[in-house]
Amino acid sequence: MRVLHVCSELFPLLKTGGLADVTGALPPALAELGCDSRVLVPGFPAFMSGLVEKKLVAELGSKFGAADVRLYLAKTPDNLTTLYVIDAPDLFDRPGNPYADANNQAYADNYRRFALLGWEAATLAEGLDSTWKPEVVHGHDWHSGLAAAYIKAAEISSGHKLASTVLTVHNLAYQGLFPAHVFGELELPSYFFGMNGLEFFDQVSFLKSGLFFSDKLTTVSPSYADEIQDVEQGCGLSGLLGAKNQDLVGILNGVDPTVWNPEIDPILVSKFSVRSMTGKAKCKTALQEYTGLKVQNEFPLFTIVSRLTEQKGLHLVVDGALEIINRGGQIAILGSGEPEIESAFAALAAKYPESVAVQLGYDEDHAHRLVAGSDVIMVPSRFEPCGLTQLYGMIYGTLPLVHKVGGLADTVTDCSLENLADETATGFVFDNFNVQGFNSAARRAFALFARKTEWKKVQKFAMAQDLSWDAAAQKYFDLYKQIT
Ligand code: ADP
Ligand code: GLC
């Protein structure tokens, strides 16, 4: 089975969020099952300089405003994944964030940049590389949304099937919307711009294109698959998703054990495992020293590792922080994003330096330090398609405190008395999305932390969860088999 993943990020070369963790881990996990998958990415600088063994596949001339477009075949430095990379310097050779300029403004020509990504996927499905032709084209998020449209257009004009298509929605809130007038530049049949196509309230929607034209749709948790069929979380697309309900499935993400694993994590001052937890206490002390927090182990240390956006519900932490501090708890934060959230956290750290530590920015090493050295990881998101940080927390014995929504609801079990009795509890879950709900979960964390034996039991249970990619990869593989 030959599967082409189409995406814009891939860990460790280029990452802005969990999407990269998934596209980095899923192809090797599929390979373990005998599924031959390759990945198509835009030639962003991080890919052009980070990939190895680059070989020219085709010279494609000028396309979507870029001169001298070339397609290369390459490998990740660990040799685990084979990629096609689109070298188009006019569109992709820009430093920093792959989607936006230094002022965080989305690039005005993003529709051309990601049209080229989708178009290139279709040319591979048509047989551009005579040595490898995908049977399934599997796109991730809006960036890949036009791939299925170009494939459909080519199938209609040639009269035969080129490849089956899958789109995974990692986050329905990001849709790739552009003014209607750009449609003329996309080189698609004019009738594709309509309700049965890319049109979305008089705009061009790359995500709707992928949702409409793909054979199968997946999202990254079963609960989110249900939630996005309702108006509240459907971002204007609930009708279409409901209509394609039979072709939509939620498959939970996994954790890459070569990257997130306390037994081998090179960042930790002391490794630990479910069998020997003394290393975790050392990690907590080291983290408190590193961040300038008071060194103590009487009360829990809460952490946040997150994009600081409205999605993540972090205003609940800002509003609930004082209650945590007054109970003797501490909060260590790593994140970057919306200026109001950044400054609210910075103000807390300035006022309570022994209790709150904030690092603004993106820092992979510090993320590992925080996940390992903390007691509780907070993910109080308003909505969360899957969420990976709560899974990383569980693997490191750092119990998640989460809002009961999306993938958070599917992966964390609350420490209620009955769940403690059944030995199924893995964290602290609140239902009401307000500060009272958040505070009640935080109070449960304090109460459990005070009962050391019970805390350890829950930690062990969380650490023993099977969060590997094996089950998810098998589900994707089964889905590919259904459509080929
Ligand atoms: P999302 O994709 O919505 O951002 P996830 O929980 O799925 O949420 O994935 C977030 C990923 O990004 C995790 O790997 C997390 O460790 C990482 N991350 C988020 N913010 C930062 C940061 N400031 N520095 C380092 N890693 C971060
Ligand atoms: C998105 C979602 C997140 C998910 C990640 C990987 O960024 O916001 O919940 O875990 O994609 O699928």
C-alpha cells in the first residue's frame, strides 16, 4: 500500500504545534505495519536545509507565480521517512513561521503557496514519479485541502480513478479562507466554486475543499468527530460534516516513544520510569532551581506548555491562579501567542516570583523539563481536537488537569472516588467551562497530592497507559484498505 501524506510541518524539522508531532510519527508507525508511506511538504527553509540525500525528481517550470519549481525526493536525517519536497523559492523561501510574516500576518499569497502543495500531490497521483505512485493521498489540515480537488478534477477530465483520498482534520478552526477572486488563479473547473465545492459564504475555503472532495475524513479523537457535527463546534461546516457522517471517523493520536519517554529523555537531569520514580523528584527540584521557583515538595507544581491562544482556555488559569498560589501551589508556564495572555502570565510571575515562573517563546528542551518536573499539567481548552501535552504528561507521571472536551475527554479519567476505587483515574477533569469548574479540579489535585500513596497509584496508572502509535496506525491502515 503506497500512501502519500500531504502536510506543512513535520517534527523535528519544522513544528508550530501538535500537527508536526503527528506527521513526524505516523509515517514510521505505518511503515512498521508494512504500509509504504511518503510525505509531501513545501520547500520551507527548514526542510530544504534539514533533509538529506536530496535527488531531483522533476523540473516543473513556473507554477502559481513561482519560477523554476522543482520536486526533490529526500529523507529525514534519521532515515525513517521519505519525503517529496517542493523547491519553489519564490513561494517558500521565507524565514520563520511557515504561514505568517515577522508581524504574525498571514502571507497574502498563502492561497498560491498551498495551492502548489495540493497541485503537486495530484501530479504525483497522476504518476509524475514513475518509480512511486500513491494509491492513497492523505492530507492534513487546510494546507492540503486542494489536493483532493485537483485529483477529482484530473479524474473527471481523464475519466479514470487516480487515487483515493483522506483528509485528517487536526483543527477545524483553521480553514484557509481567501477572497472569492483568487479562485480564478487556482486552475480548477469553474463549477468547483459553488456549494458543492470550495465556496464557503462567498469565500474560497481550502478546508471545505478537502472535506467536500475527499473520500474519507478523519479527525484526531472520537469526541471531536462528534462535536464538529454540531453547530457550536462546527465552525460553519457542521452541515457538511453531518452529511458525510458515514465517511468521518475519529482516530486518537499517539505518542512517539523515541521523543517523549522519561526512561531515555536526554534533557532530564535524572531519568525515571514507572518502576523507579526517584528521578522525577530530582527533575522537580532541578526545574524549580532552573525557573527560580521556591524549592519545595509539599504542594503540587502545575505546568502549562502551550500555544497561548483563545482555544486553550488559559484565561481560566489566569483567573484561578491566585487560588492555586494561596494553597501553596506553584505554576510554571511555557508558551507564546496572544499578547494579552502573555502579559497576564508575565504579570503573575512578576508579582509572585516564588510561585509563578513564565518563559515566553518556543523551547523544545524546556517543554521536556516542564513535563518531567511538574506534578500536574493543565490543558483547560475551550475545545481540543486531540491534545498531545496531556498524553505527554501521563507518560511522565504528571497528571493532567483538563476540560472535558474533545480528545481531552477521551484520554483523561477524573480522580473521582469511584474512579479511584476502580483504579481507572488518570487526572482531574472538569465539565463546567468556568473558573469554578477549573478551581474544583485544581482542589482535587491538591487533595490527592496530600495523600501520597493514592497520588503514586494514580501516577502509575497514568504512566502505564498504552499511548503508543500502534493502535492509531492500524486504524489508518484499515481505513486505507477500505478505500483501495
Ligand atoms: P496544538 O497542536 O493545538 O498546539 P497539542 O497539544 O496537540 O496542541 O500539541 C502541542 C505541541 O506543541 C506539543 O508537542 C507541545 O509540547 C508543543 N508546544 C506548544 N507550545 C510550545 C512551546 N512554547 N515550546 C515548545 N513546545 C511547545
Ligand atoms: C491540532 C489540535 C490538537 C491536536 C493536534 C495534532 O493542532 O489543536 O488538539 O492534538 O492538532 O493532531
